[in-house]
Amino acid sequence: MRADPAVKTPMGELRLDIGVRNGRSLATGQYHRGALRVLRPHYLDESGQVCYMVVNPGGAFLGGDLYTLDITVAEDARLLLTTQSATKVYKTPATFAEQRMTVRLGAHSCLEYVPGQLIAYRGAAYRQSALIEMDASASLIMAEVVTPGWSPDGRPFRYEQLRLRNEVRYGGRLLAIDNVLLTPPSDGTSDVAALPVADISGLALMEGFSHLGSLLVVDPRVDAVLVAELQKLLLEHEPDTLTGISQLNGPGFVVRALSGSTSRLTSMMNAVTALLRERWFNQAPLNLRKY
């Protein structure tokens, strides 16, 4: 893997501070610079939860790009954060593209982070990290879908490497480090289609699946009974998707799923979050279709 550059100047910076006023969550501080913006806030229901959509006017990540997000959700505030479209990472010949995110969650606050899919094209190297510091009464739901880019003739590109790392500090202690490293096999060929069939169906390419879905949930109401209920739901929901759920050493869990379809992974994660939103917050399932 290529060495880290000595210094990276952010191509885009975003800071968003969320508080509460008259029962509704809203921005109490907002700053952006470069190629990151947020659209005006939306309220999708009567719960008072505010929804912000992050926009990258550049449309994609290129080699050497660094984007930083700093999110604070104050006591009792609730934020739903998404993106306008998929995050695309194009070929990065010099060095990797990167996104760093810092999150602070106050007492009884909630963050739902549901970005569009991450699409890595041929030759792309990308790193994404999130450091989450949360009160022991706060709630966190983070979703991610990773998709390989495709060529016009339908052949899959081959990204170089993806590193996705989430570190969660809960109530002042380290709760979890969720670290995903995806590195397709490197044998000098330029396309997966050029490899023998036996070489594209093994563990290195996610057991023949092309798409990865992850869901990280931390909340004081998570227990073994809930995890068992969700495990049954996952088994029944998408028979063509390989899924697993693991309870953390504390009040949280991670879902990992493999599929050949973004829509199937999104549907699976929506089923899990729909149950949590209804049970914990008396809210309807998310509908984040962007027109």
C-alpha cells in the first residue's frame, strides 16, 4: 500500500452543532469550507428530529482528497444525517482519498447516520474513519453500503483497497473498534473479468458477493433478547443475502451483510432500523429516496 502523504489539506470541511429549542432539534452552529455543504434542514415527521443532507459539489473523491466532518449533538437533540447521493471514489494513482469524521453525542441525544452507498471504482484506494464519543444514555445508528464501480460494458472494476474504521467511546470508556479492510486480489490483471472463475469466488472477494453492508448500533436498550430478535428478522428478510449479527461487549451490536445488490442491503438495514425507530422513538421507517 502506498505511503501516507506528509500533510493533507482538507478539500472540504463541515462542522454541525445540533441543539434543541421548543421541542425541535436544530442547528446551533454551522461551518463549511471547500467542497462540503449541507442543504436546508428537513423535518420528516412530528418527532422533532432534524434531518440534514450533506452535499459534495465536486461529485467524487480523487487521489489525495481529504474531507472532514465534525458533528456534535447536544443533550436531548436528535439528528438524522444523510448524503445527497452516493460517495464515489475514482482512481487514486498518487495516494488514497480519505474522510475523517468526529462525533460527540450528549445525554439522551441520538444520531442516525445513513449516507448513500460508497462506490469504489477501479484503482481506487480510500480510507474512512469515525471517532464517536457518546454519553451512556445516547443512541447511535450508523449504516454503510459498499459497492464496486462498474464499467459501461457491465464488467466490474477492481478497487485497490478500502479501509473503514469506527471507534466508539461510550460513557468515557472504549466500547468498540470496528475495523473493515477490503483488498481485492492483486495479480497484475486490470479487471476481475480477466481472472479465472475460480479466482473471483473465494474469500478475498467476499465469498463471491460484490456488495458489503454494515450497521453499527449503540444504545442502552440493546440486550441479548433484542439481538436474538434481530437475528431472526435478518434470517427471514433477505434469503439471498448472507448476514451476521454480533453483540458488542456492552449495549450495542454490529450487523454485517454480503449481497450482490445495493437495494437488498438497504432493504435489510431498513428492516432493522424500522424496528428500532418504532420501538425506541415511536417513529415510522425511514424513507430517504432523493428526487
